[in-house]
Amino acid sequence: MLDLLVIAPHPDDGELGCGGTLARAKAEGLSTGILDLTRGEMGSKGTPEERQREVAEASRILGLDYRGNLQLPDGGLADIPEQRLLLAGA
């Protein structure tokens, strides 16, 4: 169980959009995490492998208690039962 979970479509979106909030929550003693929906494989800057290294470093810096990735298809997120079930399970 986390106090604060950010759900982001791509690796680095959670940090860029909510990094300050995550850092402050952690500093206040809350448990924090980010769940990425995709690996960002369609991104024009960097490879999924480079993103994974960045994710690990950002998670360390922010002191996240949890970091997950559903590995849904980048560019293929849809409101369909299979993807909803994966997200709900996470």
C-alpha cells in the first residue's frame, strides 16, 4: 500500500509532471511510487534501455518505495477490458 501513486503513460512522465510532489510527500514521511503504463518505445529521444537506466536513477533520487511498468504498447493505450484489468490489478 502506498500513500501516493503516480500513474504515467511513459517512463519519465511521472518525474517530470509530479517529481516535486513526490519528493515533498517522501520528505513528509509518505510512501510513494510511480506506475508507468508503457516502456516509451515509440519515443524519439533515447531507447527503452536508456529510459530504464534513467528510471532507476530517478527512482533512487526520489526515494520511491515502488516503481512498476505495465509494459502496454506505446501508442496503443486503449480503453479495453484487458488494459483496464491490468491497471486495476496494479
